[in-house]
Amino acid sequence: MRKRWLVIVAVFAACCAGPVSAQVEADVNASVTVKDQVITGDGIVGNVTVDEVVSDGPGWIVIHNNLFGHPGGVIGYAPVEPGVNTNVSVTVHTFVATDTLFAVLHHDAGKEGVFEYPVPDVEQKVDGEIVIVPFNATAENATLMNLTALSSGGKT
């Protein structure tokens, strides 16, 4: 009887190990740090660098263009590992890039390694707020649109 009890306790402990480690991973404070920058590349594709991404699990750093002061379409994305990621390079489509961009942290919640937007790879949140950071961009070999100025009648 004692051996049977030990087996039950061992099985129970093994079953609980997954949720305990998932809870520890979820306690990471997700964040994004990105500076204003010059997009390297040409009028079709270029690269931006996100200084630091702290993800609460496998995820994506996604670059959105500016649509009248709000995040617009996705113009590039790159995978990130759980925890701290530094100097993450993201290839972006410069022909649709704007002079203000948004770096948004997403989960990799669907098929692992495949960016599935808008669902299931939804935005990561901290205290109910999406992890999002706007930044200014310029490009040496491309002209970036300014949709904020267009929405205010040319006044910035």
C-alpha cells in the first residue's frame, strides 16, 4: 500500500511541474526598448533594430506602421525567445513604412515559429496594457510617409 501511495504522489508531482514552471515564466515583466533610428536598406526592404525585448514566453516583435497616430498594418516581424533578447533586427517593408513606427510584442501562441496575426499570436500585455512603443524613423534610401501630418491637414 505504501508503494502505491508513493507512486501516486510521484505522478501528481510530475503533473504539477508544468504549471509551476509556466507560472514562473508568466511572472516576467514583458517590455520593449527601441530608439529613434535610420532604417538601413532601400526603397523596398530595410532593417530596424529593437534594443531590447523581454518576452513572457516565445513571441514576436512586430513593427507596425503609423495609421493617423495609431498602429496600422504590420510591416515586419522577428521571433523572440522567452526572457531578454537584445539587438533584435527586424526586416521591414520600407515602401509602406511611415516616419513613426510602433514596436509591439506579440505571443507565439499558435503554430510555433509561424507568425499568425491577428489571432492566435495576439499582443502581450502587462497590467492589462499592450506592450507597445512608438519610435521615429528616417531612411537614407527611401521616403517614409507621414500619415500623422495628413490626418491633421498638414499640421504636425
